[in-house]
Amino acid sequence: MKQATSKGPWVLDDLLDPLVGSFSRRVAEKMLSLRADRKTQKRIDQLAEKANEGELTEVERQEYEAYVQAIDLIGILQAKARGYLKRRAEVS
């Protein structure tokens, strides 16, 4: 387990470790292909721009934070999928 001095995405990394045991090649490859659809990506981009300009409303800030957290989770799952596929390739 990683040592942390404050909360961060690595907390999820540790909690999701057991999930890797249920991966298959197909699941790992599907995980790597996850992308936001155009509508969602457009909304994220709009919120990011407003955030950079300091113009988010409180509701928009909460929405943007939810997207960021989801992106972090997906990133962790994708890293685990890449690791799974790499280990599988090394065994073959």
C-alpha cells in the first residue's frame, strides 16, 4: 500500500486493487477504450474554461468537481487495465 500524507486519488487506487482480479483481457481492453462522448466532453471543456476564468457558479463548481473525480477514477481503472494487460503479455 502507498503511504499518503493527505487524501488523493491513490486512495482509490488501493481500494480498487481487488477489482483487477476480476479483469479479463476483454474487460481490460474495454476499460482502455472508455472516453467521454462529444456532448459530455463539450460540457467538461465549457466548465474547465469557466473554472480557469473564475466564473463558475457553485452548482457548476460541484458539477465540474464531479467530472474531475470521475475522470480520476477512470484514469486509475485504465492504469490498472494497462498493468493487467502488460503482466498478461509478460506471462505469455
